[in-house]
Amino acid sequence: MRLKDKVAIVTGAGSGFGAGIARRFAEQGAQVIVNDLSPQGEKVAKEIGGRFVQGDVTKGADWAKLVLAAGERLAIVVNNAGWTHRNKPYLEVTEAEFDKVYAVNVKSIYLSAMHAVPVFRRRGGGSIVNIASTAGIRPRPGLTVYNSSKGAVINMSKSMAGEFGPDKIRVNCVNPVFSPETGLSAEFAGGTVSEEAKKRFMATIPLGRFSTPLDVANACLYLASDEAAMISGVCIEVDGARCV
């Protein structure tokens, strides 16, 4: 039980990677606060014996509610919630889409720290795991705004690790490669995730398969556990060597 008695918040945990992370953490003994904008997160929470707190990660008041639900034993925050504009030319991305990408992908991490770090400081430490993307390292055309937001997450994670290290707060990052099991896969593909689109994405992954929620969850589990006590400011690519 690598996370026994640890309280963890996992955002965007109603489906996809987030649900996989919540399930894996619960299997390893964590008490999981399942967050999602959609009420479908309640189903995941019931399945794993966790608590569902519905909320918008772009709102400070909702973060306050999340952290209050976790209480003073909060040890782990996994910032998994994300959003993307549809794959399309850069100049066709609307201002509203730009704002939403940065609010969900970047502002949410700022807000998570504003509310969780004071708790971590009071309890003598904690762990933040931010889910970025291989898009932040090797960007594809058509997703420029999304790519840049994930690059910001990667850089923010490293800077947070340096700033919060003296408080015994570790901050790390996980970069998954494309997965048809996530709710954003159709947007990445620019429409339906057809067999042709899957083959196109698969051709970029040397290991010859897509990342799964379990793959991403296992990376998060390591980074959140005491086994990674000296690991901070790193990004783990869960990408089958795509970024090599």
C-alpha cells in the first residue's frame, strides 16, 4: 500500500486518465477526493470509496471547497483536468478558446497551489503532480495554443519545485502521449478518431501502442509516493519514446 492513509485530490477524475489515477491511488490505500466538472465523477468516487466534489478548476472558490473537503491531512494534489481547442490552424482559434485553454490547463495549477500549499506547509510537506503532455515538448501543428499551454505547465512545474522545495513540497509532471481513451482525443484528431487517425498517431510512437489510463496512473503513483521522496522538478514522459 504505497499511499496508505494519504489524502489525495485528483481533478478531472470523472473519466480517462483522471479516473485511472483515482482508481490506482485508491487501490494503493489513498483516500481520494474525486473532482470533475461533470457529475459523472460521482460514479468513480462511489466505485473507489472516495468522495466526489464537483467543481470548476478555473475558479478559486471551487478550489477552496476542494481543499476544505480534503482537510488538514491533504498530502497529494494531481492536476489532471485539461481542455483543448479542436485541431485547426492557429489563426482560426478564437479568443474565447484561447482563454479557456489557458484557464483550464494553466490557471488551475496556479489556483491549486494557492489553496493547497498553505495546508502542505502546515503539515510539513506534500506532493503535486501536474499532467502536461508530450505536446509541450514536441508540438504538432494545429494545436499551437494547447501545445503552448502544456509547455507552460512543464515550466511552471519545475519553477514550483524550486520555490516550494524548502517547504518539503515536491512538484513533478507527467507527459502522456495521445490516447483514444480520453475525452479530448477527437479534438486532438480534428474530428472523429478514425482508424486512419489512430494509425497516423501510432506511427509516431516507437513502442507501437497508445498510453493508457493505467500507464499514466502508475507514473503518478510513483511520483506521489514516498519512493520518490528525492524526486522533484522532473517530467516523466509516458509516451513509448515518442519524444526521443
